[in-house]
Amino acid sequence: MLQQSPHRRVALVTFNDEVVIYGDGTGTPLTLRDWALVDYDHIWQQGVAYSIPHCIAETHHQLVQRVNDLREHGATCLGPAALASVAMASRYPGSKVILCTDGKANIGLGEMELTPSLPSSLLTPYFYRQLALQAVGSGVIISVITFEGTDCRLADVGRLADATGGRVNIVSIDAVATEIQLASVDNILATGVTATVFAPDGVYFPYEDENNHTLVREIGNVTKGLEITIQFAVKPEFTEVFLQRDTLPFQLQLSFKTRDRQGLTRVITEQRPVTTCSRISAGNLNMAVLGVHCAQLSASLTMEGRVQEAQRQLKARQDLHKQISKQRPFQEEESIYGNWMDTMTTICDDITMESQTLSDEAAKIMYQMKRASSVSNNHNNSSSNTIEIQKKTRRKTKVLMDTM
């Protein structure tokens, strides 16, 4: 970062049984402990008020010294540290918070050792939902990095990254520097993004709004390479009416804020052709769109606890792959999408009705699948999440950095 973005601000926050805000390393550290670790408003005010006057070109040596002096000990007050960091970053829309932890939060706001981890968003600790919403509203992206061989309840804390557009990954200690570099890439295109899709009456959106032909999706922060898919269908009683038409109108309205907080709206309108033939040749199918959509939808359903629905989606997509493979050979890129489906099917099959919990490794894959992008896009976007299963080793450290 010093070479590529010397004028960006970088701040350091550490946490164990207390939170220490070092900022850019040049000022007096601020320590939060005891009662302060459970006071949301107090932590937010302290974070917003903490000044970060210098860029990394001016503070590099001080930050390196602060990091070298760190020693691991005590508990894990992850929640208060994340809150303070988001508060600091909120002064600079488009900022990023990179949260690194080797254990689950067990003290202060957001502690989760005493509560069971469940996949339903309704049972996710309220603190993490509130913090994610506040981060999105401030144009802050949170990435979550944990270490191989640890149990950090990634299914819960990873929601911070999922909601704000950040990365989720489990790494070895040798790879942590590379992961932080990828997470800190300045790739934010817009914040506060809302997508509104208008379709003809008689069209609906499965798994989102099945009673309305208008869909509003709050996207939040958008980074380079992000792909969003939306599935629509036709109500049976409108089928004959639509078949008598040559085209159907669709309109997409994108409302967003630029990095300098200017509000803009982009409108895209298209007439899409109507076909009377239900059989589509294999050569006309866009496997990238189908693969990305299935990955995103199935992962979302799984994280919401709707595992059986996810399994049905995966089964339908696998059957389609088999049908296409009988008509033509798969290209290498298309085979990768099939591997995604196989991996997700294995995870869903491992989730039993008695214990609908996700391991950190499974949660990492699901969060990465929720933000899956086409293989060709990944090749051109070095900051995209990679989807892979890694072996685990153990390492303990706790550091949290803001990049602004």
C-alpha cells in the first residue's frame, strides 16, 4: 500500500480484553475497557472523534513499530473493536475495515460464546446486524479474515462482510499479508446502491417478491467486479397473454452515491423478445450467468436456513449440466461452475435437521459463493474472492486495520 497508495490513511486498532486505538501511530493510543466495551454509543463517539491526520507515507514507520510491539494475550472483544473501527472509517466514505481474528468474540458487545450459532438471519446477534447496517449507511466495507484451525463463528461475524461488500476468508499465517493487501484494494465504485427492477404485470421474482412485478433490492456498497443476478418468472394465468406479444419491457433503475457523496440515478430500459418454443439449444445458454446465479441463490438460501430449497436449486442445476453435457462438451470455465455446485451440494448434505450449523470453513465458502462472479471476471479482477477448500493449521493473533 505504501507504494501503490501512499496518500491513503491507515489506522491500527487491536483487541484482547480491551480495545486499543492506535490510529495512524503518531498520537496517544486510546484504550477502551470494562463498562466501555458494552456501551455502543460511547464506542461510536470515541471512534468518530479519534483523529487520523496523516497518510501512510508519513506514518509507515510508526505503524510498523506499533505492530512489532504487539503481544497476544487475554480475551477477544472483537465486537467493540469492529465498532470503533467502523466509527473511525465512517468519516471517510469508501473506507475499508479489515478485521483479523483467531477466535470468537467472548467479551463486550457481540460476544457469542454463550449463544448457539444458527444459520437463520433472525437469530444472528442483533449487534452484528446493527453494525453492518451502520457501516453500509456510512459507505464502509468490512472484510473478515480468520486463521486456519480456529473456531471464530464465521457464520455470524462474516455477516459484517456479507452485508457491506467485503471479503471473507480463512488463511494461513503465511498468506495473511497477501489477503490484507487484496482486501484493502481501492476498488469501490459506489455506495448506497439501490436497484429497482420494473417488469410487466404478470411477472414475479421467485425467492424475493412473488406477488409484485416490481423488485427493489438494497445492494449497498459496490466494488469492481461485483455481479448481481435476478431471477424472474411468469404467473401461469399470464402465459397465453405474453405469448401473443413479440417483446416484453423491462427497466432497471440504479440509484447510488459517488465517492464524493453525490446522488445519481441510472436508468436502463430494454424490450426482451418472447419465444414460443420452450426448448432452448445448449449452445444458446449462458453458463456463466446460470452458474453465478445458482451459486449466489443457493448460498443465500443456505445461510437463511432454507437448506432444502437450496438443495432443490442445486439439483435442478446439476440436472441441467448433465443434459447439456450430452449435447456438447463443456469448456473449462463451464466445468468450474459445475464444481461449485458439487461443493455446495456436499455442504448442504452435511447440514442435518438436528444441527443446522455451519463450520467456519463451510461458512467461508457460502459467503464467497454469495458474491460469486463469472470465471472470466475473476481472471480480470485480482481482488475477487477465490473459492477453494484449504487444510487447516492453527495460529493466534488479533489485529484490526482500517484503510481510508
